[in-house]
Amino acid sequence: MRYEIKGNIMTDHRIWNPDFETMPRADLEQLQLERLQSTLNRVYRNVTFYRNRFDQMGIEPADIRSREDLEKIPFTAKEDLRDNYPYGMFALPLREVVRIHSSTGTTGKPTVVGYSANDLDSWSEVVARILTAGGVTRDDVVQIAFGYGLFTGGFGLHYGAERIGASVIPISSGNTKRQLMIMEDYRTTALVCTPSYAMFLTEVIEENRIDPERLALRYGLFGAEPWSEKMRDEIQSKTGIIATDNYGLSEVMGPGVAGECIERAGLHLNEDHFIPEIIDPETGKTLPAGSWGELVLTTVRREAMPLIRYRTRDLTRLYTDECACGRTTIKMEKVRGRTDDMIIFKGVNVYPSQVEQLLFEFEGVTPHYQIVLSRDGALDTMEILVEVNETMFFDEMKKQSNLVQQIGDSIRATLGVTARVKLVEPRSLERFQGKARRVVDEREI
Ligand code: DLL
């Protein structure tokens, strides 16, 4: 085990549950299969939706004897959850359900997620693993700036942190001034929130000339939305913390599906709870190991609401490597975006994350931007508002027009679309306390 001390940050690798996190792969795969079979039996018996699906396909749970057989089962999509609103996907009677959460539901009815007492126990366990991987121990003071409520972020991370025995501050999201006061006074050592909110807090710390050395902050565990390496660099270099990424989604459980260790090289996926697959989002075909595609997850431990082959819409890649931390679980690359985030602009497919990556290559550009799509007559237009730093903003016009030109050229050359680029004042774009909204689509379809 590596043991190194950088400033006041310990960077040794700690593992919450070595029995499962460092299990030899053959044993892990056998365990997954056993758990999968019992999950399939349970949903076949208790969930009409799955029983009908299996019957239509002529499949019985006993037919699924290997990981490959899993591919015979149809996918479950968000629409299936909506069609069975609110409790149709539950595999347990409501009497056994002790918690209900719900996804944000930007369009139509939200999706409902139920947890049994054992599910809450599993949830705390997987989140405890991720917090531990990100550096958190019982000696930490953890400030949870995710919303508490139907959103799974606040409660999910809260119980995981309590399981570790850390001192939890359930501050919830918003009220930045108070967040900073508490961070300073209570000597917060770990911050848990969205990366965009962490960016914003970093900015406010800088503006208020709070010396990061005066804060006790050492770790940041950020998730719930995509973020770039550039954002990580910015947060880490300005605050001196170790910032790790963690991933989850409410339908499947909430946070706790996967998370980076302090190596910050891919997210370890809790494979004894979730079986991941990567498919081609267009054809639904399983892709060869290591390919980029859409992540599909099957839960193998959940009791109240198991999901079989759930299409997450998230774009990533799965791979195994020998991580310095010693975990043997499969890794997931940082999520690039969602298939439904894709902008179709004049027939060209563009992901906001591609634009983001491109912008960050330019000096003077901050990690704040917005893509505005509108329609001028029959013509679609794309405007990219790019926030620049003070130096660039007060620089000569010539430097600014050069930057506009260079960004425009690079977008055309890399993405194949023409966009109008507009530089905007530092701190003029909206900041987010939860998940950031980068695309404004004013086109009427
Ligand atoms: O965002 C659960 C969560 C809370 C995860 C706190 C991590 C921390 P939902 O609101 O249902 O649940 O949104 C799930 O958010 O399908 C992804 O598109 C996106 N997402 C979540 N984590 C990441 C991440 C929570 N680390 C949806 N990177 C998912 C990129 C993420 N996208």
C-alpha cells in the first residue's frame, strides 16, 4: 500500500470493504451470477411488468445461466418506469418499503424509487465505499451540500458518511455565504456537492480572498453531472484539495454506483451490486469490451425495486486495469454526457461536453459557458456564450477578437458546425447550486 503525505492530505489508499472491493474477478463474476439469478426469480414472481416481458419473449429466469444469457432479456427504459407509475415496478408490498425517492422528472411524471430496510443498508454500504475511496475517514467533517429531499444526492451521501463514522453536516444546497461560514468555522474537511457548485464555491473563496490554507478542506467528492478534467484542475489548484468524481442515478439507487479513488483515474463500479454493460445506443447491440457507448445497469442486490438491464442514457466506457489502490472492480470512464443531451444542429450531432473540452484549450477562458440554440426563419443558429477571466476581459479588443475567431475555427474544424461565439464578462453567466444547465434550446420544433 502506498503511503505518502502531501501537505495536510494523506494519500494512502483505504478500502471500506476489501472482501468485495478486492475480490478475485472469477469469484466476483460467480457472485454476480448467483445474485442475478435470485433477482430474476424475484422480479418474475413479483413484478407484473417483468413477468409479462419474460413471457412474451419465452424466457424463464432459469434460462439465464451466464452473463451472456443476460443479453437475451429486453432493456428496461425510463418510459417503462413512467408507464408503471407510481408503484408498478415494486417487487415488495408497500408495507416493506421504508423510503421513497424520485427522479427530477423534467418532462412528464417523475419516476418513483422505493427502498426496503435492506436496500437502505446496501445504499449506505456502497456510498461508504465511494467516500472511503475518495479519502474520507471517520476523522473527517463532511459538509453535504446536495439537496435533501426527493433527490437522492443529500440522503444517499449522508447515510454513507454516517456509516463511516464521519461527522456529517447536512447543510443541503444553497446559501453560499452560510456554506462558507460553516466550512470555515466547523473546520469542514470534505465537501460533497455537484462539481459546478464546487466551482462556484471556489470562485467565491477567491473573490472573498479567503486563504484556502485557513480552511481545513482536504477532499471534494463531486458528482451528479458531467465535469471535465479542466474543471478538476481548476478546483484542485485553487483549493489544494483532492477532487474525485462519483456517479449514480436515482432509478438504480442514487449515488453509490461508482466512484474514483484518489488515483483519479476512472470510477470503480460496485459490481457486487450492479452488473454493467455497454451498448450501442442506436442499435441496442452489446459492444466489445472497452468501447464507448451507453451504460446499461442491472441491480443484483435491490429488494424493493430491482431493475433489469436499465438504459441509463449515459455515455461511457468500461475497462479493467490494475489500479494502484488494489481494487479489482471494473472501472468506468468519466461520463461524457447523455444520449439525450445530444444536440442535433443542422443534422450534425454535437455533445455539450465536446464544446466544453474544446473551449478549455484556450487561455483566458473560464469553465463557464452556455450554448443557445435558436431559429432564424428556417435556419437553426447556435450561439456559444463564453465567460472569460478578468485579464482577457480587460485586454485589447484585438486579443478578444482573435480568441473569438480561434474558438469559432476550432468548433468548425472539430465538430463540423458553425457557431457564433460571444465572449461575456467574468461572473455574468448563471451559477448553479445543483446541476448545471448548459444548453438553452429556443427552437420551436
Ligand atoms: O444525480 C444521483 C447522484 C447524486 C449521483 C449525487 C452522484 C452524486 P439523478 O438526479 O437521477 O441522480 O441523475 C442521474 O445524472 O444518469 C447522469 O446523467 C448524471 N450523473 C450523475 N453522476 C454523474 C457523474 C443523481 N459523476 C443522472 N458524471 C445520470 C456525469 C453524472 N454524469
